[in-house]
Amino acid sequence: MTKKLSSLFIMVLTLLSMSSCLGTSEDKTTYYDDTAITAFSLGTLNLTKKTKTKDGLRDSTIKTTYNANSYQFNIDQVNHLIYNTDSLPYGTDAAHVLATITSKNSGTVILMLKNTSGKDSLVYYNTKDSINFTQPVKMRVYNMVGSAYRDYTVKVNVHKENGNEFTWNSNSVSGLELTTDQKFVNNNGNMFLFAVNGSSTVGYKYDGSQWSTLNFNTSLNTSAAQNIVSQNGSMYTLQNGNVIRSTDGENWNNVASAASLVRIIGATPKCLYALTTNGISISRDNGATWVKDSIDTDASKLPDTNINFIYQEYNSTRSIYSIILVGNKNNKTVVWSKAEENNSTANAQPWTFYTEDENNRMMLPYLSGLQVIAYDGGLLATGGNMTKFYYSPDNGLTWTADSNYPFPEGFSGSTPAAMGCNDKNIIFLTKTGSAQVYTARRARLGWEISPKVFTE
């Protein structure tokens, strides 16, 4: 019985095999009616970089290449658009581009170009032929039988300006040349400038194109200017032993008596900070009450002049802020840091002093009139004779002179200056004795990021 079943099984397999072989000779190629461009990418592109000669006196260029495959292209099948949200670097040669185009169901891709006389010309896509993408290019993909097609417009975006370009503009502020002790305050998206004129503080507000003078509802004394800080749309300062507050820079109202405070130095979205005669105090209720904050060493090492308070959000979920305090003390630069934690289970973290390290040759040198802001993912500082900007990528641990930040023409000198930055990454700069306020921004920090479209 076993032998019979085996024989029968072999016969069945043989018949199936013969049937399969016969069927193969009669198979027909399947043709599909639909098609689309399903993937688009770029290869190695040419790039021309602008630079300076070694002596820094003349402009120069460097020609190089880079792999553009990492720049993702969005394919909008509804509007038949293909484009890159993240623009290619400034200086990219968009006139000679090798592209890889993938179509659904092996559709045929045709480029709709202009010939030398300006007339429309249809060209078969070839992976080895470069395409001129300095202007949007129209493409058409046909299905396998040529009975239907889809048109697409491909736009290869290239930055029109160098991302590191940094150019100063200026505005004249009437009466500013008569002031001293200037301080910029960014509040609720608006830039304010406070300064001392004679025996009182004066103020100005920038509307995006020009400065206007503030009219205070009460006279602010000379110490008020350097005490002004911003928190959640309100500005705070010290006035005759009291904490006062304003939302518009003009109308100031009393918050609380605070005789123990020497100077308000800064604020995060959660806390206000102030120097006292024996350390630092903190307020978690908008300046109404103050308690002593902990520090990890002698309070005599805290800065007492040119105090700069910078915070950056470290963890938005847990409301943790990284704070850096940079200033001068006894003709030396001193740096402190603190991690401010605001969740219910957090432990209060002390202020930590950056001790001098003889092995660290990249410390910030002493600069009279020191000014420090948060900028481009790090800290930017200047002061002294105003010939150099210094940049720190690591919360003030190390600093290097950064030649990518030039000064406005004729700005150098030992005259005290003030520097600030607004929500749009625009740097504001002025100095005592000048009516000019200078503004500049690293170009790439002003680029808008368009929303991405992901479709099949």
C-alpha cells in the first residue's frame, strides 16, 4: 500500500510540474494603468563657499562637493508638488544636479524642459544626465501602456543667503547719547531699553522699526535701570526698597517691601532672583516674598558688577531651567550656575561656583563692562575695548574668540556698552555717548521652517 501511494504521489507531482511548465509558456506581462512618482532624492552636488584669506583682509572662495542625499524631499500627490523643506546650503550649484527618481509600476519619467530657443522640449529622464533646478522643473510620468500620466512640479530650494551672514543695521534714538548705564530688557516679545539720565531712569520701546520714549507714571531712581528684569510679560525692579512691577514699561505698581535685596539680577518663568548682602534670594510668587537660596561656596565670590543672568530651558516637561550667572568681581570674571527644578518631587539645587582651573586655557578673560546673552545654542559675550566677541558652547565653561561676529563700523573703544537679544534672535547693541542702537542677526537664525507634507 505504501508503495502504491508513493507511486501515485509521484504521478501527481509530475502532472502538476508539466502543467506548471505549460502554463509558464503562456504567461503574459501584466500592464498597470496607474503610476506616480514615489521617491525623489539628490546625489553629490557642487558647492562654492565664501571665506577669507589667511590674513583676514580679502574675500576668497573654496569649491567643494557634498552628498545631498540626506535632504528629504516631500511628495505632495494631491497638488503634484515635489520639494525640500530644508533648503540646500547657500552656494550650491543647482544648475547641474543628478537626481534619483522612482516611479510606481515602472512608469516612464519625462522632463518638460526648455530648449535653447525657449520652446518646450520633452526629454526622457536618465540617471546620468544632470538637470538644471535653478527654476522649478515640470515632470510627467506615464503608465506602462502610455494611456495615462501625472504631471509634477519639482522645486529644489537653495538658501539665498549665507547662513552665517551677520550684518548690522542701526536706528537713532533721540536723547540716548545723554544717558549712561543702559540695559536692554526683552519683555513679552518687545524690546525695551532703560538707561540713566541725570538723577533718574529713562526708558524706550522698540516697535520693530523705531524707538519711542516711555512716559513713566512715577519717577524711577538711578538704580532702577540695572535692576529691571522680565518674567512672563511683566517687568520688575527695585525702587526705594520696594519691588515694583509693570507690564507696559510705563505704569509701575508696588508689589512688596524688600529691604533685604541689594539688586534684582534675573528671572526664569518660575522664579525671580536677587543679590543680598550675604548671598542670593529667590521669589516664587512674583516678588511678593523672598527666601534665601543655597550656594555651594562663599558668597564673597558672587559678582558685584556687570552682572549677566542667562537661563535656558533644560526640560520642558519637568520645568527645569539651566541658569548661568556671569559677572565681574575684583577685576576678574566669575561664573556661577544653577539647575532650577520646579516639579513637586524636585530637590532644591544650590548655585555652583566655577572654580579657576589652571588647566583650562579657554576661560573668559576679564572684560570691563561685560555683556553676555544666550545666542545660537550657547553664550555670546563682549566687553573691554569691544574688539572681540567670545562664544561658549558649554554653559560658560570654555570660551573662544569668534570672528564670525564683527562689530558695527567704528564701534570699538572702552566706552561701556549694553547688549540684548529678542525672541527673533536679533541682537541689540549700543554704547554710552551714542544715539545709535545697532541690530543684527545670524542669517540662519531667522529662517522660517515650512511645515512638511508627507503623502504617499
